[in-house]
Amino acid sequence: MTAPLSLVTSELPDGTPVLAVTGEVDMSNAATLDDALTRTSGATVLVDLSAVEYLDSAGLTVLFSHAGRIRVVANPLLEPVLEISGLVDVTTVTRGEDEG
């Protein structure tokens, strides 16, 4: 059974927008993530992937397309995917416990 995608927006105390992503990001819902990132205003958006259980190439494509304006918080499950894909070379990626 797949975990449905959930997107919740909030703000850090300094006004930085946060998009918390939960569930699985795949080709069936990557456009929803892209739309949410496009609609989120701010010079930099913190994308919290710490509760993402699965991220496929469609999700990676979305993250790459917004790499110039996002910072990513990843969980240990996603870290190898983000490193091998090269996302860590084009945007800031931190572990969940490092944020805050």
C-alpha cells in the first residue's frame, strides 16, 4: 500500500516558507509537488522531506527544477538518492536533526 502525498505549508520564525512533504512522491503526484513549490513565494523555500517514504525520478525532477530556490531537509532513507542523483551538488541538503 502506498502512502498518499500530503503537503503542508508553514513559515519559520524568520519568514522562510516551509513545505512539509509526507508520504510517497512519484510520477502520479509529482505535478502536485511542482505546483505547490511554484505557488510558494519567497526567495528560498525549505522543503522538508523528512517524512517522505519514497521518492522516484519524477520527484527528483521536480526538486531539480526548483534547486535554485530550495533547501532540502532529508531523512536517512533519502540521503543516498539525493547524493547519487547530484541534488546535493546544486542545492543545500541537510539531515532532519540538523535543522532547527
